[in-house]
Amino acid sequence: MPRKRVLEKNGAPKAKRTKVSHQSHRTEAGLVLTLGQGDLGQLGLGPDILARKRPALVKLPEKIIQAEAGGVHTVCLSETGKIYTFGCNDEGALGRDTSEEGSDSVPGLVDLKEKVVQVSAGDSHTAALTEDGRVFIWGAFRDENGVIGLLAPTKGTEVQECSSGSSVPVELQLDVPVVKIASGSHHLALVSVEGNLYTCGCGDNGQLGRVPQIFTARGGRRGLERLLLPQPVPLKGSKAKGHIHDVFCGSYSTIALTQEGHVIGFGLSNYYQLGSESIDTYYSPKILTAFKNSTRSWVEFSAGQHHTVCLDSEGTVYSLGRADYGMLGLGEGIEEKSTPTAIPGLAKASSVACGERVGYAVTENGRAFAWGMGSNLQLATGDEEDAWSPVQMSGQQLENRTVLSVTGGGQHTVMLVKDQQS
């Protein structure tokens, strides 16, 4: 289906936008490595390689600045602003034609003419942020009953209807420039240039932060438009109104940082993964008091299904939430945590990440560490044992290389690395 240009309500084209910037936009180029389970092509190593215990090099035509693991697909952003995808394309998450046998299991180019500066990936959707602050999306959002699509039609504007999803990029209906995007399993969060937070997608577990529980089932009387059109998250009674600085998504949760240093969250906290005092689901934004500490400044969050990993400005890594399979990296015998707890044994870190049941940290000296469930081979330890404490990720492809980033999907891990200077 063709892309169509979004018009203003008066029928005129949108005004030309200036280039956007955000500290999360990556610029350092490197090579992509993958490991874990790849039976749906998410490793990008061809149709015959279904699993890798150690990181393997993905053949791409150019250097990559961002590599993201979706649930069962992978998205790579090149230094020239192009997007390559591979993995499961059942609902269009690859954004390209994969009718040729085996083409889904190797990198392929997404036909998007605009220069992209950031990508994000969920279970069955992919989003792209262009250099002028527009957002394109493809694939589909799902709820517990199946596909709910991406967009709902809107009267008075020329848009592509995608109520059942889209196999090609379509532009989000948003009239403000965006500087940051983040994907949960089936929702998308966006920070505007003005510091407002927008969400769209599935809201079953409160992850949109703006839809009351009574209306989360397909939007209630207003239908899917309530869910699928990106709309601002109201921050009533909060000092943070209009000053969202950054946003991060877990499978079923959203965490935002304000310019004033508040940590705001909403969504599922059934294992205290949002720092809640009790097991709960938040359908509206809450200032997360578990992260309030006058001596600590938070810079990054990442969340899986039931756990959260956080990084402070000093490079210390913390975790909270569900403790099974070693997901918290705090050692054996510990119980779930409702407050961020420092993970021992890690050097000063520069970034953190989560898969569904695993955690990662990249240290300032370019080493990657992993912990959590080992049965999907995501940890690069060479076996299927759970890791209850951080273990250094290793393999031939990591020798003489510096790790730039690590991301985790449902069953696979994606790494971005660069060769060490001689």
C-alpha cells in the first residue's frame, strides 16, 4: 500500500521542519553481531542458522549506528540514515517485501526516502524518527485478543488507513516535531520538541498512561482511535508538565524523565518493576518515589516483561522487579525488589538494556555483561544455564572489539561493536 502525505486540516502541506536532536540519537558507527534463538530469521544469518551460542557477524552493506532487537525481528539504522530489517514479518514488522523464500532471514532495505536518526522495535511493529522530527511506523500493535492495527482513519486529513496494520511505512498523525521514540511490546512513546509525552498502541496494562482502565479494551465507545492516534499524556498535578526530557519503554510499561529530575511511570507493576509499594497497574502517570534520591541522578532505564534495569549518572547499574532466572543480576536466593538495588561486580557502565527475561550492561571500557535466563542462548556464555550475576559476554567476534550497545528481544540479542584502535 502506498504512503500518503499527511496534510493540515485546511488541506495545505505541513510546514517545513528543522532538524531535531536528542542525546539518545547515536552517531558512532559499527558492526552488528547477533546471538540466541533465530528460528524466525531474527539473527539475520540466513535461513539455515537457527541458533547461535556466541555472537555472529551480520553481513550488512554499510556501517550501522543503531541496532535494535524487537520481539522476533531486528532493525538496523545505518550511518547514512537507511534502515535494514530481518526476522519475523508475519504482521509487516520488517516494512518490506519478503515474498522471496529466505529473504526475511537476511538484512533487507526498507523503502523510506527520508533520512532516519532513530529507530525502535516492539513485538510486531517498527518505528522510525526522521531528521526533521516526523515518525513513520509499520507492522501492527496487538492486544490480548489479536491485532488492533496502527492507525485509525481521521476525517479531514489525507491518511492511509491501517486498522489491520501496514507492511510499509506510514506517517504518524502528529503535528509537532518529535525528538525521541521508544517502543514497548505493543505501544509507542514519543517525546516532542516542546517536552510533551505522547503515546499510542495497546493500553491493556496502563502503558499508554492516558486511557482509563474501562476504555482499554479496544478504546471503548470511541473505538480504536482512542488508542491508535498518538495523543499527549496528561500530567495533572505534576511539576513535570511540559518538561519531559526522555522516555523508555518496557514490555508493558513506560518510564519518563523530566528536566527537573523526576521519574514518572505508568503501566504494569505486578512484580514491583515500577518501584511501586504494592503489586499494581498504573493507568495514569505517577511520580515514582522509589527513584527519588537527592544524591542520585538517573540517566537511563530499560525494562523487560517484569523487571527493570536502571543507570545513574555515576555509572552504577541497578535493578528491581521479578527475581526469577537471575533477571535482577543480584545473585541467587534473592527475592523480588521494589526499590532500585545496585548490582554488585559491575564496572562503571555507559548503558543498560533488557530483553524479556535478561539484563545487560555495557561498561565504559567497552565490555558487555549479561545476566538472567539462559535457555535462549542470549547471554553469550556458550551454554543454557541461567546467570544469577553478571557474566562478561564473550566470543571470537568480540575479540579486539569494543561494544557500543546491546539490546535484547524475546529470544535473541543484538550487539553493536567496533574494531579497537591498534
